[in-house]
Amino acid sequence: MTTDKQKSVPRFSDRTEKRRIFRARKKLNQAGLISHITQRAPGKEKIFHEEEDYLTMLWLLKDVAFRFEIKFYAFCLLSNHVHFLLQSTQENLSQAMHSIFFRYGMRYNRKYERRGHVFGAPYRQAVCLDDSYFLTASVYIHLNPVRAGLVDKAEDYNWSSCSLYCSPTPAHQSFVTTDRVLSLINSDQDLARTRYSSFLHKGKEVEHDNVMEQETAIEKLVSRLADLFPQQFKKTKTKLTSLRPAEEVIIDQPDLEEMLKRVHDCKPRSAKTQKAKKYLIQQLLARGYKRSEIAAKFGVSRKTIYNILQL
């Protein structure tokens, strides 16, 4: 049976698999969502200059984990950007991230006697919709220092949670919990850690994109790891334990590109085409595109984009 809501969404693709929702601006704040958060410095500037800076950020992460009841599954701090894999247990993700980045920015400016924005833009959020994406996001985050040429082995990098995943017995208690990710690999934690190390070893040998520049970078890495570990990812794919967002789903990038191509072939002034254009414009706005950029993509004026949104 088709609902009214389903009828309202133009169908230009038969593809149904959804691994993540990407948000650059309007963030999803629903309790229980697992999100990959990224934030970076403007241009080629740095967020961290010395050990004390990294320690300050770690203290803020630990503080937010307890004060806002945020579950951190993985993190990596690099000189000019950060990655967090986390789950909010309440509708407070935006407040928690503001607490981290605002307080770090205040301390940074005070320490280095400067003014202005420490971070280049609002943080970005990719919501995990299945366990293969969740597992791969963790691997991707931990491989960042290897990809940057900072270390040869991911577990040797000081400013990430990787060692907690690879050590037979983690040396200390942490605000990071590894159980959920490792349980996707094997119920035996020691075996799971060994296999996770294999993911990292093989993962660094395959080519993968930069998620800060390519929104689909992790989805591509999912496919590459699935080719290397088919049985593991077949098992992971059947679990699908991550929660779906309560609001309208944002479509994946390949679906969006396909729909953009098809809408150009439709009758330009038909009600169906205008409805499809409105839907696509809303999708692009949710990804952080400016109206002027959307107008250029459609080859129309900003006024036309405004008019379509009023339909």
C-alpha cells in the first residue's frame, strides 16, 4: 500500500539502499542516531599546534560525553580537522557539538592571542543508516593518519581511538566505547580486535577518497572492504541495527545526480516536473548548497528557484 507521503516524493531511481544521510547545515538531532561528525579549520590553517591543544580537545570530548550522555565510538584529531563517530542518547547533539567547538575556539583564541573563527564552517554530519557504513566509518576515521603519512600503522597514532580497538587489553579506561563496533565483527572481543587490525592493514592498501571533499568516500570504502572481506560484510549487512531518522530521508548522492539528469528531460512546465524540481532543490538546500549555486545548476535565476519553492 502506498502512503500519501510516498506519493509526494518523485521516483526517478529504483535504488533503495541507504547507508547514510549527509547534513552540512540543518542537522538531525534525533536521540539514538549514530553520526560521523567532521569539522575543520579554514583553508590551510591549523586547529592543533602542540600536544596541549590535542589534550584540551580530548578533555572537552570526555566532558561532553558525560555531561550530554554522548556515546563516542571513534575519534581522530589531525592538525587541521577532526572526526568523531558518536551516538546521542538525547535530542542534544547540536548543543553538545556547540559546547565542544565553541569552548575549544575560545581557549584557542585566548592562548594564541587571536580573534575570529577557529573553524571554517558549521560541523558536518553524516548519519549512519546501516552497520556496514558504521563499521567502515570507524575504520576510515582510524586510517586518516596513515592516509596523511603521519604514521605507518594506524594504532601508532597518539591522537585517535585506534589503539583501543587493536590492543588485546586496552591499557586504560576511556570515554570511547569499542564494544558496539567490535560486536559487528565477532562476539569474541579478542578475535574481533584481530580482525579489526586486518581491516586497517588491508584498508590502507586500497585507494579511498577524502570524506572532507567527497561525501561518498566512506560508501566507496564499504564496497572495497566488502570485496576484501566478503563473508564479514555479508554478515554485517544483515544486522541493520542502526536507527533511522524520524524525518524525511535525504537521498544518496548517486540518486540525486540521476534525478537531476532525468528532470532536465521532462516537460519543463508540467506540474510533475515542477514538483520534482522542488524536491531536488530541497535536497540540495539540505546539503548546504546556496540558492545561487542551485540556480546555476538548473540554469535558471534565483527568483525562479524561490518561485518553485513556493509551490
